[in-house]
Amino acid sequence: MTKTRPYNEFLAEIALAIEAGNKTDELVWKAVLQSNYEVTEEQLDKELRRIKKSQAKTITERLTLFDDEVDNFFKDDCQIKPRDRIVHLRDKAAELGLNLRDSEIRAKIWEGRKRTKGLVEMLSPDMEIEAPQEVWLVEDLIMKSDTNLLVASPKVGKTSLVIDLIGRWSRGVHDSYLGQKFIGKCPPVVIIGTDMPRSRWMPLLARFGLAQPIGKDKWKLLDPIIGLFTQNESVHLDDSGLDRIAELVSKNEGCLLLVDSYAKVVAPLGIKEADASFAGPIGDLQECVAAYGVTLIVIHHSGKQSLDSGAVMASRGTTALPAAVSQIINLKWFKRHEDRQDKRVLLETEGRGESLEVMILQDKHGFEKEGDVAEVLLQEKERKRIADLPDTQAETLDEVKNRFPLDTTSGDIKKALKVGDRNALRFLRALERKGLLVSETKSTEKGRSVVFKISPTSVLSDGMSKVTEVTEVPNTSDTLVTKDTPTHETHLPKDRDSGITDTTQLSLTG
């Protein structure tokens, strides 16, 4: 018969039956135990006498003895290895007649670790309570002493983004990242980088000034990196790994702990991403580091997501994972699915702070802010509008742009496109209504004239710097020459010719 339960659990069930005076259950459990394990009646009686002796104590007394055993783990002279703690405590629980599940034993270990920090003191009315208002390491981006989940599409550069941030911050030459202010000094950094081997981690860290080569295939970590685990020396969120992490952060309070990636550090636990229990290990990690003011950044892969899907829904697998954290940072391609050459990335956050929506772009030096998302989307909308222009309007727009820094009149369009007066003005007014051009009326020696130029809010205005000096001015009789030509009168869009002359007036634009 398959051994379905540990030996000590069978003993505990028999002991409970004896304690309750239930002879039937006692006999049944004895029979089941003996069918699963080779044990004599004499051995069984000896074990039961030992349990009965322990049961002479109250449940409170037995739990206290168990906690004392747990506390021994955190003494300097403890010889029991972290990976053996659960096994050791199972045996101790059976000895004391305590029927504890592994999850309950693990919770006892967390409690024991907290006790080593001292008793948590309750806040009371007679106390002066210190409560710093600052909750950010990086304003509206990375929450301090809390858990930040970074979710990203494949190959977006999620790891590079965090390493770039740490590198710039630690060098002290930047006061912000992607427009978000650094708060205070960069803390010590521990990296649980089980997702990549050393051969990938070291060049990446060196790229951002966090490591340096010291010989052929030799590297040295630089400040503020105080610890690095890689695929070659992996750490996972099992009992042994959590104890190792707890030991590290207890000696470096207030540090930043980067976990890359969550799926890799929980893989040995055999938990499926779709299960609610997938979020369990991050809860264990949070409990493990909570007493030490650690800032957690946990990297996780995103599922299939659209441009308008939120940060919370971007996380792959169960929604229990984003629900377990305070701040979610989501990275996704902006237009990569439409244009493989478009390398822009949308960064958005959801959490306790003000939500961010920023367009960023990565180059060899790291990430830079391209602009606010709303602004970029408006620009994209305008580019589409320009692409959909009728041929005559597109040609008119090109002519106006090509004439920069000179203004354009309907007479210029009439001549360039070989069309009539009214059509030339109609094309210009149509572009003005679409927000691509602006017009103004100027007075000249020949009367009043309407001139057109590219709208300063249009994407077409990019690169059109202000011209303040001209060395050659053709036909000075028809040209207004100033350092900065003033705007005389701005016109609202019109569909009909207002009777203003089509005399070409060339001027410098501001």
C-alpha cells in the first residue's frame, strides 16, 4: 500500500483517539499505520507512551515548548540547516502531540523570526508617534518599504529598466528617472536574479556602471550592489531560499530587493500560474522582509495585452498576484505589432499613488522619456489624419512646409499646384480647419494679405526652429523683414474668399 501520510501523523491520530477514549478510531488508525509502515506492536506502544507523556502538558504548554524549539533556529550556535527546519519541526510536533500542517509550521517559523526582532509595541495615546509622510523611493513610480510588481511584455527591457534606474541613481548625477524624482540616497541593492546566468548579468550590470571587468572573464560588483544570485547560484522562494533572504536583509535594513523573475523563483514549488496559490510565495516573501523596511521590486511576465488594457490585468496568470502588491508598473510595446521598427514603450502604473502614463524609448544608454501618453496619442492621431488627406490637400501641406521659414499665400499655392484662386484658398482653409495650418492677416504696401504657416501645435512643426536672422532677402519690396515678425491678426477658418488679395507676402515666422 502507498504511504499516504507521514508516520508521525498516524501516531498523532492514534494519540488523539486514545485521548478521546475512542477505541474504534484507535484500532482503525493502528491498523492503517501498520499496513503502511513496518512497525511492531512493541514499537508502537513505546511511541504511544512517549506521546501520552507529552500530552500530560496542556496545549498551551506544548505550543510554548514548540515555539522554544523554533526560537533555537535563530541562535548563533544553531546547527540545523534552513532546508531541514520543516522536517525537524514535524518530528518535534509529533513528539509534543501537536498535529500541525506544514503551512502552520512555516507560519511558526515566521513568528519566530519576528520574535528575534523583539516584541511589536502597540501605539497608544501617550506616545509621540513618528510617521514619515514619504512613501516613495522614486516619486509615483517605486513605493518605499513596500512591494512593487513590474509586469512587461517579452523583450521590452523590464530588467534593463530597473538596472538603468539603479545605475543613474547610485552615480548621483541625476535627480530623477523618466521625469520622476529620486527620494533620498540610493539604498543597498540585493538581486535575486534566478532568471539569467552570470554571463548575462555581468555585462548588463557593467553597461549601467554597476559592475566592471577585472580580467578575462572576471568581473567585480560595484556599489550599491551588495548581493547577486543568478541562475548559476539560484535562490528560490522555498523555505531555504526565504531563510537566506531573511538573513541578508536583516543585516541590510532598508535595502532594495530585486526579484527577477517571479515565475523562476517559485518554479520548484510546482504551483501553476493560473492557481490562486501562485500568489502565496510573494506573501511569504513579504512576511519574511517586512520587519526590515525592504523595498521589493518583483519582475513578472505579462500575458497577451492590448494598448488599452490596464496594469492590473496585464499580469500573466492569476489576478491574486497583482492583488497582493501595492504598486504595479506595466511596460508594453506601443505600436510594435503594427510596425516592427517602432521601439517606443508605454509605461503605466496602478497603485496607491497617482497613476502614470509615460512614453519611453530605450537606446544603448538606457531609457529616456519621449513624452506623456496623451500627447503622443494626439500626435499619432494627427499623423493618421495627415496620411488620410486628399491628394490636393496633401500637396498643399507639403508646399507650405517646404517654404518654411517663409509664409505662404493662396497665390503661392495657385502657382505651385496650377489651380484657380478659389481652389488654392479652399485647400489652405481646409488644412486650417483640421488644425494643421494657422493664418494671419498682414498689412503691406499693397494692402492686406492672408498668409499661412504650419500650426505650432502640429507634429509637422518638429524641427522648425525659430529663424531670427536672414542674410539674403529676395525682392525686398514684397518682403517684411524683422528679427521676429509679429502676428497682426489671427483668422478663424473660413470657406470663402474674403476679398483679400492673393499677392504673395513672404515673411519670417516666429
